[in-house]
Amino acid sequence: MDAPVPLPRQAVHLSFEPGPYRMAMGLVAADPDELIELDEQYPAEMAERRRLLAVRHGDVFAALPGSEAARREVLAVLANLLPRRFAAWFGRDGARLDNRLTGESWDLDALPHDPLEVAGRLVQEDLCLLRLTPDGPVLDAAVLCFPSRWSLAEKLGQPLAMIHRRVPFYGERLARPVDRLMPNLRDGKLVVRFNWGMTDDPALYADSRKFRREHNPEVTAANAGEKVWLRVERQTLRRLPASGAVLFGIRTHLYTVGRLAADPRVAGDLASAVRGLPEEMALYKSIPPFRSALLEYLDGKKGVLF
């Protein structure tokens, strides 16, 4: 179904920094209405989300008992936000929520799916619910269609520190600050951060393993612009006032390196950022299989070797 008005172009989030890698939370306060991004990728991404929820439901949706109120609250937040902020594409009439982009109409009083799953069928973001406990925030529920090489089934019910235990430097640098942050989020406020990586696989549902070392001969300096993608997660955190849970949103963007390297400055900055990754972080992000070809390509776009 065609959109009644054109969708916005996909934002380009250049979240990497040239030079040595620095692990930091990098949180920025944002307007609460910026919880959701909506752009030209919507039709294709929502079709993929519907497909995954149909054929891999147990992989992309899970919830623990006790999270019911928070799951309902997420849908209530979106059912209020979407028609107000994106009135050209969403309408609300009492308990009926209309999605003019997909032609779907939802009776909020008689849902065919879990409320959190319905929320995940409305927006491009993955939606994770964190319950605050004395041992830190715990992953209680999620609709996670586009994971970056992690398994929802394996992480459900775990504290954040345990979920990130294999992330280099997380334990010593971020675990405590993140755990302290969550209870201090103010109701209704929104904070945003970005996370970036490189990939030789354009699938949004990225279930390939981390820590890849083996060379990928299909990526060369001649074709890296089309065979390698920058994968950026726009991550949002918002405290839900009624349930007290924290909503962790993840909007995943993919950009071909060739698109970015059209600007020589960006090509140079990206090459510098890749070179600046500690080896353990580069390995965690599975960059070694194509790193040499990528850097040779970017160096050529920059025009100099550095």
C-alpha cells in the first residue's frame, strides 16, 4: 500500500569517531517524541519483521511472566505517539489504531497478539523491556527482529552486566555506570546513544557469530564499497511511568561503505576509526575477515595512505 505522503529519507548516523577507540555511554538527551524514527525503509523493514514473526517467532519474541503491565504500557505509549507525531501515516479512533502504510487496523481492546508484539509490528525499532532489580537491570521481554549477533532466548532473564559479559571493556568501564543510570532515568524523558560496527552481511536479522577471524575472499579492495556495510544502532532509553520498566529501543541502520565513501572526509574518518579499534574489539565486531580489503578501499577513496 502506497504511503499517502512520501516517507522521510533514511537518516545517516555517522556515529564513529576517527582515532583511537573510546568506550563511553555517549548519552544525549532528546525530545521524548523522538523515541521512534520513521523513514523510507519502513515498507521493506516492516515486511521483514512480519515475516520473521511468522516463521521465527520464538527467536524474535519472548517475555517473562510479570512483564505483562510493561508490555501493555509500551503499546499504549506508541498508540498515543504515532497518530500524534506521524498523523499522515497513523490514525487513532478510540480503541482503533490504523496504519495507513501497511493497511492494518488494530483493535487495541481485542488484540490478536501480545501487546509488545503488536508494538513491534508498528515500528522499525526493536523493543526491549528492562526490569530494575537490586542486581541491576534484567531483560524481561523483547521483540527483537534485527539483533546484531545475539540471541534473545539466551539473554532473556539475565542482568545487563551478564548480557554484555563478552563485550570487551564493558565490565570494567560501563557495567556500573549503566546499572546506576537506569534507576535514575526520569519518567517520560528520553536519552539516545549510538553503536556502530562493520559487516559483510546486509541481513538485518544478523544471527551469524561474533569473533570471526576467517578471511572472506569475496570482499576485495575493488568491491568493498558494495560488499561491506556500516551497521549503526540508534539506541534509546525511556522509563515507563506506570510499570517502572525501562524501554530500550534499537533502530538498526545499514549503509553501504560506497555510499559513505563518496565523501573523502568520511572515508578517511571511517578508515581511522577502524584502525583505531583495539584488536579485541575489532574481533568482537567480526571485522578481521574483510578489514584489509575495507581499509585499502577507503584509503583509495581518501586519496592518500595513512
